Amino acid sequence: MTDNCKIKTSIKMSIIVPVYNVGAYLKECLDSLINQDLKEIEIICINDGSTDNSLEILNEYAKNDERVIVITQENQGQGEARNVGIDLAKGEYLFFVDPDDYVEKNSLSKIYSFAKENDSNIVWFDFKVFDEHSGEFEQKTFPKYIFGNKEDAKELETFTMEKLKKNFFQSSTAVWNRIFKTDFIKNNNIKFPKSRVIEDCVFSIIATSICNKTDNISLSVYCYRKRAGSTCYSLGRHGFDVFETVNYLENFLKSNNLYNKYKKEYENYRIVCFVSGFSMLAYNLKDEYINKVKKELSLKDFNIFMKFISEKRSFLENIFSIRSSFFYSLKYKIITLFGIPFSFRVKGEGPNKFIPNLKFQIIPVDKNHKKAFCFTINNSYVKYFAVVLKSLIDNSSKDKIYDIVVFADDITPQNKERLEAMLPSNFSLRFFDMKSYVKGQFCKLKLQTNEHWPLLVFYRCFIPFVMKYYDKVLYLDSDVLINKNVDDIFNINLDDKQIGACIDIMGVMEEDLKDVHIKYRKNVLKIKNLNDYFNSGVILFDITKIDLSEYFERFVNFTDRKKYMCPDQDALNLIFSGKTKALPLEYNCQYACCLYDKELEQKILPSYRQKIIDAINDPCIIHFLIKPWTTSKQQWGKLHDKFWECAKKTSFYEEIFISSIPKIYINEFKNKDKKLSLLEKMFSVRNEYINGDKYKVITFLGKNRKKYSPQKTLSPF
């Protein structure tokens, strides 16, 4: 523990850091604060419901430096987190720092001394912008960054803080490019709105509007990190929060007798806010939003708002027109007939490059470890995912970081907590709402869904779009089991291929055109060699080799056209046709059931028999095509036991066990109720499998006798 943090008699600056899932950047931020030459500081870190390793990092720093104060709360957004910090602050000045940014070395003492010398309520300073992916820095100098190119050099030379006061609604609305006197903020009861949209803008505007002593220092203090994913919400209903934020600002101005003074500025700013909110909406919510804006604005202001969000068209164009519209890299012709628009995609035309939505990008938890495990689940499947997670933990390396990404729509907070409680310190588990993302960004796609194939099955297809800053991503279905350490799978050389996957179970069978699956894959999917058709339950994506523009075009072509038997798997096979490296069978061991079904056993291609036996003897990833929680042991043998052994180690075991009883009973009842011919009831010899063991059942004159029959050639046990 450092000597300089033992005395807390006079805290000069309270640094407030709201923290949410920024484990990859948090240490750099905290190091830049605790190593400042201004020692009389407190660093109030509000952990706002992080699900990664952020809290662990915070506790580590708090243990070693008592100036670091850690507060944990359920996720409420940056504004509410900062409000908690304001209430706790004991320093003379407040400094709001985002956890993915950092502060320049030995700069805090200079701005503190300047603020004290001038008795300032607010002190502005210069900052840098660091583009994480280009590696370039851009210097932002006050007051140029406030007005951009609107002010020429001569006007900037005569710039005064009074000019800022008159134009504060259009000024820079960040809260990290200045410090605030604590008494000024607390005495005027200035708080961040509870909404999660532009709450920092409103705080800045309110503080500036009532401040009587504002100054600036020519010193670069802050480094703002420009990164994809720093705004961690997908398109949805978030834009509606703008109404709450705008009303908060209006109420403040009225209660402080400032509304009439700034009425014109406020009304103009309100239009800007509504336009901003519109850009955050999912496609299907925009009409509802526009109707609500119409009720809030005058007719004149509403027309201005509509000009911002829509193209200006003549009366004739509203009746009949043909125009082009681009949806990402795809071109559409929109034909309007008698006021009704019809859209048609124009194949082979569009912008040269697909640009992903940077507002929804999943960033690696460790910038030096750009590999992740990815799963797709819903709340009803959480209990089975817990078994997969436990098997991964049991077969992990303590010296490696495990970045686990879960695409989910409806996981309850309670289930999230139960899953997170399972994690060791080197595991990060994060949940992302893909439903809002897909419906918002890909609303024009008609993905084939039904009660058996919900939208959720397509989420794995979006991995290249939302995880573009990873090197490799291993997608796993949640009906798998990890049997040994899988770290080596990331090191498999995929050559020039974009993904690695295992051949599907039908690919190891002899061809029989009467088989509906084989006939479908040859005649409908046009897959000539069934060995090229892979199972999508385990896929290793090499993100660095996937061209997003090409992938997007193929993705739209093969997910938005015809009906498939297995929509997601069939589409992925077509998308990655000729771009897939075959993985060893042990990485997707889906074949065990072949050896416990006489009909399937006879159809196995001789070239695959020994490979299948080897994979079952020593599987890395077991893929339960037939679920162990719905059937007895006979279809999976000893692999069936491995699932239940792992399930017993989780807090979900009783739920899995109780829910499985009726399913297993029904399946067993169906198996025993097989209809036999009259001849078979009198005399027959057939195979039967019990708990993985093979028996000969001899029926003579209606009486059955079972005889144990060792499996010499195909039994892996």
C-alpha cells in the first residue's frame, strides 16, 4: 500500500469512474490515475453490474491503494452510476473519467492548481482522441473542438467564455473534458438524468447554463479512446429514452427561471435530440417514434425534424416514383405506386464495401488474447448450458483467459447470477441481446423461422459481423460436453480456409438416394460430395480471413431465398462452400449413436469406422444429437454417463433431473411399443441395446430369451 494514500485529511479531487464490462481497458485507466503527481485524490469506481472481470480488477486495485473506492450496483447506466459518485465525493473538484480512456501523466496537479488560482467552477482543457484500430492520435484544442469549422481563426482568437455561455447548447457536451467544483455541483443539485441516452449532454448543458465562473487551460489532459463497441447497446427502443432526457432538461430550466432566456436554444436542441433518438431505433419502431415526436413539437419544428430524417420528395414522387436505397452493401429499388412503396433487391449492385454496425461490436476482454468461445441459448436452455460451462471450466488452463460470449434474448437476472457464480477468476462471461440487433439491423431479411427453427438458430451466422475484432471464435452448440482441454483447437492450421468444422453424421454414411436427407443435399443444395457437408454445432471461425463484404453478400443470398430442412446449417454450408477445413472427428463427436443403432451401424462407410471408434474412445467435444436428458443410456453408452456426472456438479442438476424423467419415460415407452409382425412374435432373432451393451433377443414360440453379445469390431468401449 502506498504511503501517500494513508492520509485523507484533504481530498483535492474526486475522480468518478462508471464501470461496465471494460476489463480489457480498466487497468490502463486506473494506472493513469493512481500514478498522478496529485496524490490527494479519491477514485470512486462504480461497478454498474459488470459481467466480465471488471469487478475483480477493481477489488485488486482497492486492496493495494486505499484511494480506490469500489461501489457495486445493478446495471442502471452511466448516469446513475455517476450520480452515486457525486453523492459520495469528498474532494474539492469532480473529474468524470470513462474506464476505457486514460489521463495524461502528471496533468491533474496542473489543472487543480489552475482551478484554485482562478476560483473556477468549471475548468475546460484540451484532449486527444486515440483511434484504437488505426493507432493514430488527433489533438483537440479548446475552443476549436466546440465549434469545429464554424469559427474562423480570427474569431477564435477573440473567443471568450461569454461566447461559450451564449452558445452552450451547441458546445461540446462530454463531461470528461473539464473538471467541476464539487460545491457548485452539489449546491445546485445538478444530477445526471436517469435515462441512458444523452444524459451526459444534459448534465453539461445544465452546469454550463448556471455557471458564473468558467475558465480554460491550454493543457492536454485527457485521452479519449475511439473504439467500436464503446456504446454497448443494440438498436431497439433506446431512442425513446430521449423524451425523458429532454423533459428533464426542460423541467430544470423552468425551475431555475432559465426557460424563457434559453427558449429558442432549447427548442432547437430538442429537435437535435429527437433526431439522435431516431437513429437508435429498430426499424419497426420508427413510425411509433415519429408519431410521438409529432405530439411534442410544433408543426414548424416537426417539419424540420422530418427534413432531417427523410428525403425531400415532391407531391408527384409521393404518388409515383422509382428510387434506389441501400441496405448495407445491397441495393434496393423502391417503387411507389399510388402512395404504396414496394422494394426489390438489385443483385450484383451496391457500394464496394460492407460496413458493419460499429455501435454493436463485441470487444475482446483482453486485447492480447483475441480468442473467444461463443454460445447461443435461451432461458429454457440455461440449465443445459450450465453443464457445458462446467465441463469447459473443468478442462481449462489456469494460466489462460477464457472469453465466453453468449447470444441470448431472455436470460433472467437470477440465471445469469447462477452462471456467473460458477466462474473461476480467469473466466469472463458476457450476454448480448442478438434479437434486437438482428431485427434492427437486418430487418429486411426474411430469415426462415418457425416453432422448430426460431430466430435464435441463426445467431451463429452473425458472428463475423459483431466479433470482427477477434482473431478466432469457437462456436459451440449448448448440447455439447467438453471432455478435455480444447485450447489447442485455436491453434489448428486452417490453411487458407475461413472456418473449421467436422463432417456431418450423414457424411459418414453410405449413399442411399432413398434417404430423404441425402437426396435433399444432393438435389436441392447441390452438394456433390457429402463429405463437404459439415455439422454446424462446432465451428471454428478464423475472423481474420473472412471478407465481410463477400460474406454479407453470400449470407443474404443463402438465408433469404428458399426453404431449408436445417435453415442455419444448410445456409452456413452454402456460405462457406469451398472455404471450410475439415476438423478431426473428436472435435465434434456426434457419431456415437451410429454404433448403437443396427440400421445406422450397417451404413457407416468403412473408411470412417475406425476414425469414429477413435473419436468416441477419446473425444474432445461430445455433441449430443440425441439428448441425454430425454433418452436412456442405450444410445450413447459411457458418453451418456459423462453428461450426468458433470450435471451433478452444477446447481441446475435437480432441475435437469426432474425435467428429464417424463421425457425419458415417454421415449422408452415408445421404444418398447414397437409393432412386430405375427412371425416375429413367434420366432425372430434381433439385437437390443441396454445401457450401451448389446444383446441378442431370441424369440421362440412367443417366448423371449436375451443373450449378452460382445461387440467385437465396432464397440469403442
